[in-house]
Amino acid sequence: MSAEFILSFDDRKWYPKNRTAVREKIVSLDTFSIESGVVFELMGKDGSGWKFDVRLFLREMDVFIEISNHPPNIEADLSLLFGWIRQQTMLSIRDEDGEDSGW
């Protein structure tokens, strides 16, 4: 079973203006595996047997995140991505119930 989160931006104008930069940052992550349109897959190095460990869906106003497995290198890359975004704008990462994820 996977965990699902929504990464949203306090400044609603920031993400539409910076979607390409977010895409480029995701592609630069060590765990980046495949891009298929607006879906980006990350794969850890632990041989989990999953097709992917994380999928990031770049939607119009937010990023939907599906986490199937989170080995240390996946956690490190997600922290790197979220930290990079936080350097530029405020964000929130909430689970499917709207609760803060703690990321």
C-alpha cells in the first residue's frame, strides 16, 4: 500500500511560473528513473522489487506524490527537493486526509 501526499504552494503564482525548474530539479535527483509526461518516477537503490518507489505527478497547481517505498536514498532525495523548493517559496505537504505530513 502506498502513501499519498499533496505538495501545495502558499504563493499560488510561484509553481506555475517555476514548473519547468521543478521538473529539472526532479530529473537531477540521483534516484530519478523515468519521466512520462507529467509523471516522474524515482527508484531507490535497495532492490525493493517495486517498479518505482515514488511517483511525482506535476499537476496544474500542485504536485501529487505517491510513495510505495522509501529507502534512505529516496528520503534524502525528497528532502533535497523539498528543501530546494523551501528556499524559494513556502509549501505544505499534506496527506490524503489534509493532515500535515511532517516532511
